[in-house]
Amino acid sequence: PTLDFNGPTDICLGQSATLSAQFNYADTKIKPVSSYLCLNPSGSNTNNTTVVQSNCYNSAYENWRIELVTGYTDRYFIKNLGSNLYIRPLNGATANNTPITQAIGNDASFHWEIIDHSIGRFHLKHTQSGKYLDVNGGNLSPNTPMILYTFHGGANQQFYIDGGAIPYYPSVYTYT
């Protein structure tokens, strides 16, 4: 069947779908596979606030909008719905261990690719650097910051996109 995204659909837990090209965003939670905590901005929820994993409390700050970048079918902005800010490496830096922050902007430093790892698991690749969203040190504790890091494929670089379909994503998924 074709999924016409018009509301929450969980592609991680039991859907079979081919996504249509009718929508350019999806609202979701993003959870590291290693900890299954929720990504949130830390503390003040303002410009350049570090993004961390934390306990899930069902707040607006653990909800993210994955928005297709105009002119692309494989690049996305990731916007926090509580703060209305987008994630990127701090000041657009591209080095390993650069903290992931939320900021105002829409240049290439805010572009991400979503790469299928396996059923329901994804890597988030920063397109400008070629590096990946990573839970710093593979730490399982709440308040661990997200960083940019060279790909190694570990569970701390895999994420569930929980509660929303990925717009324009060109795959068919069947989950059990």
C-alpha cells in the first residue's frame, strides 16, 4: 500500500508502506538505538543549546520535525518542535566530536541524510561533513550530548525515528 502521510504513523513498529511524494515533513521522536532515550535540547532550549539524550517525558522538546530540503529528495532539516530551532554541528563545524546544537538557519550546515541501517534503524549523516550523529562515547546515561563523528556503524550511531514516516523516503518496510 501507499502511505499518504497525514498524521502520526510509526514506521518502526509494525507498518508496511511505500512513502508517497505528497508530503515534505514528518513529526517524530528520535531515539538512539543504544539507549532508547529521547533526543532533546539541553537546558535553556535557545540558540546553540546542545542536543542530548534524555528520559522521555512526552514534552514538545522531544518532538522533532523532519523536513525535506527544497530541491532535494534525500536531504533533510531536523527541527525541534518545542524550540522551533534546527540541529547542526556547533557553528557548522565539521570535525569529530563537534557538539550537535540547535540553531536558527537553513544553510548547508543544517542538512542531514537519513540512511537506512536495518529494519527501523537509521543513521543521520551530516551532508556537509560526511560525518554522523553519534551519542558521545556510546554512553547510555541521560544528558549525554550528541556529537558529530566519523562513521563506525555502532548502536550509538543508529536511531529510531519513532512516530513518523520519513517524507519521500524511497523504500518499502515490513516490520514484525
